[in-house]
Amino acid sequence: MPRSKPPASNLASESLTGLAPVVSPATRVLILGSFPGVRSLELQQYYAHPQNQFWRILEAIWPSSAHGISASSYENRSKWLLERGLGVWDVYASCERSGSLDSAIRNAVPNNIAALQLPHLGAIAHNGGESFKHARHTQTLGVPVYQLPSTSPANARWSFERKLAAWREVMQRCGLV
């Protein structure tokens, strides 16, 4: 007799802590994800899953070296990101989750985004819907807030080209392109 799958509520979820922000005093646009996926937590690197299109999209907006920034070390990618006036963090500091899907996030504790004190911050861009659920909080910082399509491989409804166009438009509005 085949065994049935246990209900989702019976699946164990892990208590997880997110990554430190990648920002500088020169950060003009803060890109906020929801919470790092399993691969990103393992490597302690934002957007580390090879199918995540984050680094590819940014490189398409700001073409880089012959080998591409996505093939560079994380340290070089982070420096490259900061040189363009971008910063990265997540809306959640910690949560319980099994796997990498936003829909599995439970008992999330938000990050204190205002505490970053970014003197040149001109906009916040939420990478995906789960992050954008916190727009009412980020709007209190007094800068424009945008919702971007998620770069996650789970967002298969949007083609790379469509995601790229949306991301490029926001970066143009922010004066970075």
C-alpha cells in the first residue's frame, strides 16, 4: 500500500538566521529580498542558487567584464554591486522554514531597515511579493518603494527578458542607469 505524504503542518521547519546587509554609505537603492534560500545560507552569499537570476539581471543592466560578474567571487560581486549604488538585505532577520520557498516561512522576525542609516538612500526595491508585503513599513522611510518581479527560480511565470525590463525600468527611475 503506498504511503501518503504527511501534511505540510507536520513537516519540521528549522530556525534560521539571515545574512548581514551588503550596504555602504553610498547606497542609493536598497534591494530587499524576503529571506535567503538554503543555498545562500549554506554559502553565506546573497542569491547563491545557480538558477536565481539576480546577478544575471544586474549584469544585463550594467554589463561587466568578459567573464561576467556572476562568475566572479562573491567578494567581487558584492564590491561591484556597491560601486553601482546598490545594497542588498532582506525583510526578515530570522524565521522558521523548511526548504527555500517563501510560502514555507513561519514565525518571521523583521529586520530593522531604518537602523541602516543610509544617508544617500533614494529608493527601496522589493525583490518579489513576499518582500513587498512589508512595503507599508519601508514606505515610512520617506523614499520611493518599488515592487520588482522575483529573481527566484520559483518565479517561472516571468521570462528573463520580462524581469530584466521591469528591473531596468526601476533602476532608470532611480537614476542609476
